[in-house]
Amino acid sequence: MRDPHIRSAEPILRDELESGVRASPTLSRLVDRLEASDVIVYLTFDRSPAPKTAGHIALVTAARGRRYLRIAVDHRIGGCQRLALLGHELQHAVEIADATAVTDEEGLASLYRRIGFRTDNGRGDCYDSQLAIETGERIQREALAFAGANGS
């Protein structure tokens, strides 16, 4: 019985992730790393995104040896941009997976104070990492190249 570590009730997000793994070796590596971790990620659409926030990740809980994260992406973003955004957020999920001591909001904030930087989302509690930015950009380039090579 398969126990996927990346889950979604949104068929569009499930389909795009599956297609994206075929189009982007980088995205495929992220998915493989998460599948081998103790992290479970739920993908969802953010239908009321905050200004300046295309996507975000949140630690929901830690229980029974697993950590549960929620990634929400702006439903108005599509195509290769959405794939890049999913990849960006999944890189954050890998960063969290690699930091096994992160089991609560305080630990998450401490991680990003150490490996990332604050961003201006109007709330002051948002962080990013250079690696996530670069990963999203790489995935977008790979997806565009794949689409071009396949006449899409």
C-alpha cells in the first residue's frame, strides 16, 4: 500500500506535480527526498492570498514520528510559473525535513533565521531562502525546456 508523502485534495495540483516530475529533474529529486523523509506535505490552493505572497509553507503539527506541512499556492498562478512555485515551496519542505529538530513554530522560525532571510509580506513573519529561490528558477527553466522540446 502506497503512503505518499506529498498529498493533495486538488486534482490539478496532483496532476501538475506528476507532470512536473517528468519535466524537471530538480523537482523529481525534491519529491524523492521528501518521500524518504518523515515529512508529510499537503498541497492546496490559497484562494485568498496575502498581498506579495504567491505561496507559503506552514508546519501544521508533529505526531507519531511524522511532521506535517501545508503548502498553499495562489490559485491564479498557472503553468510553468505554478510548477516553479511548487518547487520553491517543496525546497522549503526539504529544508525542514533535513532539520529534524524542527517540530514547532519556534523551531521553524529558528531554522529560517539561520538559513534564510526575512521577506516583506506585510506581516513581518515570513522567511525565504536563497536555495528555494534558485530551485524555483531552475525548475521553471527545466519545465520550459521540456515543453519546448515536446512542442507544448
